[in-house]
Amino acid sequence: MSKRKRKSFSSDFKARVALEAIHGLKTLNEIAQEFDVHPVQVSTWKKEVQQKATSLFEQKRGPKAVDPVEDPEKLYSEIGRLKVELDWLQKKSGISR
């Protein structure tokens, strides 16, 4: 006996199949044959997309809060800018280190 390897589908592929099923222009069996998947799998992906569709619109609009930990390059540039300003202020005020 040979073991069959399970098929692994990308999220893009699953979304395409589910949206095709949601459109309703073809039956689940036709979609399953077209994409070479089982009809039960098509209906499972369709239900999952329908259930998660409401969560797409729950997030607030506008700029996202930036977590400083996520962008160390921005922090390093800020440190550099502040150091230059500090050196300039010390030079202009006559304060030495």
C-alpha cells in the first residue's frame, strides 16, 4: 500500500473557491470538479468565509497605532536626530561635556 500525500491549499486558492461558491453561478459539484477538490470542502470553505466576513468590517478606520518595538530603524533614526540636536545646542550654548 502506498500512502497518499494530503493536498495542501493556499489561502488564496481557498478564497477563490469559496467566493466562486458564494457567487452561486455554478453548483458546488461543478466548482469542486473545476478546482479538483471535494464538494464538502467547497461548502466548508464557503461557510468559513461567510462567518468571517462580518469581522472584516469590525476594525476602526484611520491610521494604525505604531508600536515602537516593531520598527527599530525608526527609533535609531530618532536617536540620531536627537543626538545631532543635542550636540548643536551644546555647541551654541557653550556647554562642554
